[in-house]
Amino acid sequence: MKAPILITGGAQRIGLAMAKYFIEQDVPVIITYRTKHDAVQALEAQGVKCIQIDFDQPDARDSLVTQVKAYTTQLRAVIHNASSWDCEKLNPDHDALFDNMMRIHAKVPYLLNLALAPLLEASNEVADIIHITDYVAEKGSPKHIAYAASKAALDNLSRSFAAKYAPQIKVNSIAPSLIIFNDDDDADYRAKTLKKSLMGIEPGCQEVISTIELLLNSSYITGRTLAVDGGRHLK
């Protein structure tokens, strides 16, 4: 049996697309999810190990590690995709907001990387840790200050863990900007957002998946951040 890939936040949007892609490639998949819905049930029916975890809870990391180790003795990759797009305007308790952003985007991946390293090192091939960060980790964001700072912390973890775990585990980041719109995004917002990149398109989840495959197939890329931003950094 192939070693599974663990995807945090794998029940919706880009995470769900990743899970479906690896299923099609006959790669065993483990996902985490916060709220159970139809997509989770569909993944379970396809043989995906689905673990309900709320990373806001203090015992979440230990619970996830225990369940993953009970399910498998090795991992091919860990993809840190779980995220919360939160902002100062909607959260007047800035103290709690900052802690929440740092916990889900930096502390949880940090602790999971340390705890799951033995399973990754047990893989029959060079394993991977992939952090899904964000375009704003490089530029910052006046509307999402804590979010941007936490994604920048996650990006930095890639370099530290790459140095720590080489050559058995490669560690990299993927920094996307617009990938897919939300269903409730209106026409004005969509038009304004599309103008922010040179390519001017909604690229779809396959762009991130293709970048993940590039990293998984490489034997030489580690400690790097691959931007998937349509040239937005040049606008």
C-alpha cells in the first residue's frame, strides 16, 4: 500500500480539489475537516480517512496525531491547507484574532511537523511537507494584518524545517493569490480582483495541484516558496 497524503482542511474548496485529485491517482488520502457535510461523506465513500478536528481546541493537535498514527505507520506528504480568512474589521477583539491566526496558520503546522516527522521519514521515498501560505505573506495586507503575519510565519517555517529535515523530507511553501471565487462574490468584486494580476483570470484549483505535483516529483527543491499569483507581484 502506498503511503498516504495528509491534507488539513481537505473538505472544501482547494483542499477538496486536492483530495479528489489524489483519489484519482490511487494515492491514499487522509483529510481533516471541521464541519461534516456532503463532501465529507462522499470522500469517506471513496475510501478517504476523514478526521474531524477543530484546531481552535487545545487538544486538537494531539488528537490528530494519535488518529493518524493509529491509521498508518508512514506518510508520503503533509499538506498544510487548513486556513481562516479573518480580518480586523470583523473582529474587534484583536488580541484573540491575532492568537487565532497564529495558532491555525503557524503553531498547528509547527507542532504537526514535529510530531509527524517519524511517519514521513518512514516513507519508502523522499517525503514532503507543503505549506499553503498566501500572496499577502510577501506584501502584507492592511485589511488582514494578523492573517498576513501568520501566513508569513508559516512561510518562514518552510526554511527552518527544510534545513532540519533534509534530505529525508523536503519542505516548501506555495503562495497563491486568487485561485477560485466564492459562490457569493458579486460581479463588481470579481472584476476588481481579476484586474489585480497580469494574467487577469480565475485559474482554478488545478494551478495549485500542478504546483504540488511539481514539488512531490522533484528530488531537489526544498526550502522554497513557489508563487501562484498570475504575476500579481508586478502590478
